[in-house]
Amino acid sequence: MEGKRIVEIDGVKIEADFRTAKRIDTFAVGDNVKVLCKEYDGQYKVKPGIITDFANFKEKPTIVVAVFNEGSWGSSPSIEFIYIYEGMEDKYEIVFADDEELKLTKDGVVEKFEREIQKKRNEAQDLQNQLNYFKKHFLKKQGDLIN
């Protein structure tokens, strides 16, 4: 009886061989998940996500997950959609995210996006100021004013 156990499911006792048992998860749209993503350099990174759709394609039923990329070292925060279907096991893996371990909060994500929007506005204003300065001071000497 090595590896075999008696388990009770909904009042029914079943002898199960746990050496060959498989775990089956049931996901739903709106579930918070953690996605293990294989990066281009062969490294793996865990990212927070939410299941947004189940695309019931005839050939490859697909789970659509919106993944939040926090952004670092000059990259902006972003939301990317990934598509998980049979054959993608080497690139993506999903598991449920526990509420306690999910570091992502609505306020935190909103703050990251708002900070990035302000940064881009500041960059745009800086470029506009440089253009105005160029028009006023550089082109004036050549008699080729731009208004």
C-alpha cells in the first residue's frame, strides 16, 4: 500500500495512489495569480497578475492574464497581456496568489502610474522650454525666426 491512501471526498471514500496523483486547479476570471515568467536571459521572474479571459479556441484554449510590470531602471510601469496555452509551460506558469503575500495594492499601482505620468509631463515641458529657447535665441541670429 506504499503511496496509496484512503481519502474522503464529499462523503465518498476513495483509495488514491499519490505517487501518480496530479493537482488540478480551477481558475476563474478575476482571480489574482502569480505568474512565473521566463525572461529573455533565461532567468525567471514572478509577476502579479489577474485572469481577464478564457479564450475557448478550438485548437489551443487560452488563459489571458493581465500582468503588472513594476518598471525599474528607467522603464515605466506597465500592464502586459500574456496568453497561456498548451505548449507554453516552458515560458509561463500560474498559481493562485494568496491575499497575504500579494504585495500589489490598488493605491500602490495607481501611485506608480501617476508618478510616471507626471515624469513624462515634466519631460515634455522641458523639451518645450528647450524648443522655445532655440527659437528665440539661435534662429534670431540667422534672420530665420520661427513663431
